[in-house]
Amino acid sequence: MSKIPYKIYLNESEMPTAWYNLRADMKTKPAPLLNPGTLEPMPASDLAPVFCDELIQQELDNDTRFFEIPPEIRDFYKMYRPSPLVRAYCLEEKLGTPAKIYYKFEGNNTSGSHKLNSAIAQAYYAKKQGLKGVTTETGAGQWGTALSMACSYFGLDCKVFMVKVSYEQKPFRREVMRTYGASVTPSPSMETKIGQKILHDHPGTTGSLGCAISEAVEVATSTPGYRYVLGSVLNQVLLHQSVIGLETKAALDKYGIKPDIVIGCAGGGSNLGGLIAPFMGEKLRGEADYRIVAVEPASCPSFTRGKFAYDFCDTGMVCPLAKMYTLGSNFIPAPNHAGGLRYHGMSPVLSQLYHDGYMEAISVKQTDVFAAAEQFARVEGILPAPESAHAIKAAIDEAMKCKETGEEKTIVFGLTGTGYFDMVAYEKFHDGKMDDYIPTDAELEASFATLPKVE
Amino acid sequence: MSKIPYKIYLNESEMPTAWYNLRADMKTKPAPLLNPGTLEPMPASDLAPVFCDELIQQELDNDTRFFEIPPEIRDFYKMYRPSPLVRAYCLEEKLGTPAKIYYKFEGNNTSGSHKLNSAIAQAYYAKKQGLKGVTTETGAGQWGTALSMACSYFGLDCKVFMVKVSYEQKPFRREVMRTYGASVTPSPSMETKIGQKILHDHPGTTGSLGCAISEAVEVATSTPGYRYVLGSVLNQVLLHQSVIGLETKAALDKYGIKPDIVIGCAGGGSNLGGLIAPFMGEKLRGEADYRIVAVEPASCPSFTRGKFAYDFCDTGMVCPLAKMYTLGSNFIPAPNHAGGLRYHGMSPVLSQLYHDGYMEAISVKQTDVFAAAEQFARVEGILPAPESAHAIKAAIDEAMKCKETGEEKTIVFGLTGTGYFDMVAYEKFHDGKMDDYIPTDAELEASFATLPKVE
């Protein structure tokens, strides 16, 4: 067999033409979203004031296995996809491991992450519906940047509510969004009723993701021609992100490679759900077996220490309830610069699969994550996002186990993005000022006590 | 013929195995470097205390057409190369032009630019010579980042003198370099005699590139096992950067495409010289004709308003003299955020070619450059570095001429890097606070008066 190249690129003709809906192969489907008022499953009509119509269909459809990717989206994908599947030859050599390590690198676009895969899809359906614009929230800024790029491409207005502390600490992220024509408002703001109330009750607050979601939803539902869009957790997002896994599998198949372990970092689940989709599909259908590993921060351990229960998706408790692994919607993670992995809950699809034993989950400490990030950067060149580095840490650990046992396992992990906008966290790490906060059992119990009573 | 894909990638087997030395095909060779003390041409022995031995050979060799790329460097190249040659379908559609626009995108690596192509080569030869480390200066930070990555890969120590104002204004750049293990010192510093002198004479100075060069050279020549390396201007750098043009030409040849115009931004000439190398080679050998266009900032117009004369390469006047288009080594460009294009001189190779009529040069205003950058970002997705955006501006202008005339010209330009660390400049542009300073004739005449008298 010919030597595996450093980077496996698909040709345009080999790129996926349909997204894969993992739910179609699940024996136990993810539990339905519940109306926060009635606690009844939400039909499409309940969701229509908030979300775009076609996205609601994708959200609720547990049966259709493939959704065709519209040509307009495929054209956009061609500007930054296929992303490379990289053979980590240099890392393998550095570790001295017999393991074969691959990573799917999603950072080669201006948003710096995989978020663009779903942003362009959501913007497309909003445009197709004849909407004027969309609203969203952003914390670390990757999702807001991705959505700004997507809206700019389709000529949609884009209103981003950015958590105030990030707005102030990450002015560069804000300027990138402005470059793409988005309006960026620090949250809480005086532009919404909920923002005004929060500012009145908590003067001087630096905001939270939950508050920003509430503001974005309020503007979407009260402004004609606008809808709200979200970058993770939702079923539709996992559907769009399946392009990551489909490309990964196609690239591996091209060289006859079958992975033993597939590893992804897990915050709300957008990357993990996309990366593992086709592998999990084969596993669900009994066609193949893989170890599938979710990696989460020890500071926000939804899978490994959370409860599988119905909970609110936002801290403001205005959004639908989802059944998922959750730390409680009141859970506030410790200051943790892996911004994308701070969500209290987890995708309902992934939660169900984990509950049913189809995947594993581990948690890792932040300083170990940054040490792995730096080790990776120095041999593989790419400066990883802190989120992505959780998967790096787990992959290195698995590779070192192979070194002990002599096993030549094939490890595939998702490198979701780049860390250019996370240098404050790297600086703390270099200066020895980063800590490893882990919530106590008592803290988690207190948070679980606020879970809504739903059967 | 099959449709040209959005991105043309070469296979690893199609990647260049040798760098192309444009000087071998020049009828009039670039003038030799002169010893600043004797004003005599510098033999290798004069350069040995400053530069690595094998790089000196490359610097002085005007005859060898191809230099084999060592396998260790080719392996590193494979981690981030080949870079894509992108067909700008979306930009073409937006402009409504019949022109066909391609760009070679060098920003898909952590240094964010093409600088890594030469950094890895220079680090390799330093390592091969058994050196302990290298020193360099950096302004905007792209070169320093690239060199840090390269040194980290080969286990070399890397000392970067960073212009103090950049060190303070771009802490993220500094942290990226630290992540790769480099030491970063704000210049002027107390670590060198020249730094001490400057701080004594000009307390409170925020530094300059010229001062940082002087400090880096002093440390390299006074520390056993160290040499100095430079990211532009030098012949050796253009040699390494020829990989850009060789890949571009191979990708075009694969689809039978012959460009009419090749456009590159020009600061010291590292990108431009690399991009145009094989095209210029054909032109010099009379095998083909191309319009070759250098684009420089109106605020620092070496080609379009400079003199072709011997001048110092640094403001400290300790480095060799080069014959080049120059604004005078005392020329201080206006505050201009296109950091990489602020150099007072120009590659001697490119200067000779321009002098001999083989290429054109134009200058463009900064606000026009940022307007083009934003227009490009919104349709092509990539957020360009301000340097790169000079080429974008010129390419768009050429494409709009084609729209008027109906000509279906093929335009190729170099997109050297990304603008993630330049958001302060973008912010000024968005806020209408960016100006278009252009030096007056009187200012240039005053600067020319300081040119050394050499015949």
C-alpha cells in the first residue's frame, strides 16, 4: 500500500452531497423538546416563531437518514472544505508510539472552527424563507464569527448579542464580526426588555450566555422577518456537522483505514456529534465497532458527573426543555478559557447514545489540556483552540497506552479549531497562573436541586 | 475541459522537490552586497559571523538554477503545504467580471503567512551546522512567529527582538511565540550595547525595526553558537519562497491555465519574489510573456518613488549595503498597519528586474486597500492580512478593467496571509479613523540626501 500522505484531501467530487441524520439509526430516539409552559412535546407550530421553518423540520425529523445538501451550501463549502484529515506523523514520532494518529482539522477558515458548517446552512434556510435577518448569541465568539460570515455571503442581516465580558476582553473577535457586516451588541443591553430588567436587577453585571440567548430570542420573536439561530446542542446542528464525519470517513476509506478509537471534545456536542456520526451509524447498525470517546473539561463535566434529565436549555428558562445530561441550568462553570465547552447541558442525541452505552466519556483537567496543546503545537505546527486541545490530550493519552502495550491502534480525533483568540489563556498557562477548578459534589447537588420536575 | 475546482491542491508527489533560483536566468545579476566598512563586495568569509554557512552559499550563488529542498524540510512543508490555489468564483460573480481570478493562499498555517516557508529552511541549515540557536527581529510578528515554529520543530533556541510598540500592542503575537518556546524581548532592550545606547540617547522610545535588527545582529555575533536570520529582502529568502510560485505554476499547468497577469504585494519582496519566480523565469528565457505587477503602499513607495542605489539594509547602518530601490535607510513610513510593507528598501533581485523593465509596480492607498479587503472577506470568506489586501486591491482593479473591455483575462495574485492580528487596523477603518498619508516629494528628497555615496 502506498504511504499515507501527511494530509488526505478529498477531491470536490468526493465531498458529501447529503448530511447524515444519525437519529434515523437510533433504536431509542432522543426525547422530544418540551414546551416550557405546558411541558408537552413541541410541534413545529410552537417552534415557528423562533426558528426557520425548514430547520424545524430537520430538528424534528428522527427518521430521514439523509438530507441533501443544497447546491448553494455545497458551493460555499467548496471555499473552505474539504478540510484536511492529517496524519500526525510528527506527533507520533515525538511520542515514540506505535499508534497511528489522525486528526480532522476544521480550523482553516476565518471563523477558526467547525461552526461555519452549520452557520452557512442556517443562513441559507433563513434566506430561502425570505427572512430579513437572524439573531444569535456568542460567548467566545467563534459561533458569532461563523454566522457573520454566513450572513454576509447570503446578504442577511445578522444581530449578535455578545456576552459583555467577552465583548470587552475580545475586541478583535468583535471587529472580525463587524468586518462581515454584523451588528454586535454587548449583553445585557438596553435594547431588550429582558436586558433592561437584568441591568436593573444586577447593575454592573458582565453578562452570561444565558442572558445573551434570552436577548437574542426576544429580538427574533419581536422583530418581523427575523428568527433565532443556535450553534450547538440542537439536532439540526448535529445534522449539518455530520459533514465533518462523512469527510473523515471518506478520507479513511480511500486508504482502507479503519479507526479503533474516535475522539472528540464535547461542549454542547456540535463537533463531537458531527465527527462521530458515520462511525456511530455503523455501530448502531451493527456493521462495525469503534470506541467513541467524548472529552469534556473537569470544570464542566456534563457527561461524567451530570444527570440525564429534562432541563432548560438556557439559564433564563424561556427556551424549550431538552432531555440531556445536564449539570442544571443554574450551573456556572468556573472561569475556564475553553469557552466553547462551558455549557451546562449536552446534545440530546449524544446524551441518549451515551445513556445507551454506545460511547464513553472522560473529563480532563485544564492545565493538562494546555500542556497537551503546547506539545502538539510544537511538533504539528498548528496552534489549537483550548476546546480542541481536550481531544488532543485524550488522543495523546491513548497513544501513550499503545506505547506501553505495543498496540498499533489507529486513533482519529477532531481538531475543531485554532487558538489565535485565546492567547490570554495561553499566557496564564505560561505564567503558571492557570488553575484546575473542579466543582465539588455539594455544588453539583445544589445545582441538580433546581432541575425541573418532569416525568 | 472539466470545470476548474474552487481549490486546486497538488498531491504530495506533485510538490516541488527543488527551489528555483531566479538569479540563474537573469542576464544582469543583482549587484553584490558591499561591506559597510570597506564598501567592497562581501565574500562568504565576511558574512560567516552573521549568517549560517549554507545560507551564505545560497545568498551568493547567482548561477545554480535549482537547489534541492532537503527531505527534512519537505517533510515539514507537507504539514501545511501544498497551499491551495483558489479560484475566486464568488468574487468574480460579485464583481460581474469576465476575468478569471485565482489566488495562492499562504495563510493556512499558524504563523498566518508565507514566512514559514523560509523560516523552516533557515532553521534547518542552522541546526545542520550544529548551532545552538538563532536571533531575529520582528515588527508585526509574522516572521517572529514563523521562526519560533521552525526552531521549535528542530529544537533550536530562538531569540526574537520585537519592536517595543508591537510587543506592547500585540501581546497575543508575543504569546504565540512563547507557546513555541521562543524568548521574546522588547526592543530596544538593556540586553545589548546598542540597545543600551539607544535607551540612553532616546529614553522612552518605542523602538523601530532598524534598532531591533541591530540588537539581533549584536547578540548573534557575540554569542557562541548563534547566527542571525532574516525573513525578507535577501536572495536566500526569495529562493526558499520560490516554493509559492512553483506550486502555483504546477497547479495552473495541471488545468492548462496560462495567466495573463501575476500580482503580488511588495514590502521587502519575499512573497512577490517567490510567487513570480517561475513565471519571471519563463519571461527571462523568452519562453512566455506575463504582466507581472508589484503592489506597494502609497505610504512607503520604494519601487514607484524610490531611487535605485546602494543603501544600508538597516537604519543602524551596521548591515551590508545592497543595491536596491530605496527610500533611504532613514525613511520612517507613516503609521501604517500593513506592518510587513513598511521597509525602506526592496529585494535586490526584484529591484534589478524592475530596473530592467521585466515587471511593473503600482502604489495603492491604505483606505482603498482596506475597502478591498472587506469586500473580499465578505464573498470569499477569508479575512486577509492588510499586506495581502494590497494585491487584492490591484486584482479587483484589473478585473474591473476586464468588465469594461469584456476581456476574459486570467489574473493570479498572492494572498500572503490572514489578518487575525490586525483587527486594530480594521477597527480604525470601520470607525473612519484611518488616513492615507503619502510622503511629500520634499520628504523623500531629504531622505535620499542621506544615501551613502557609492559607485
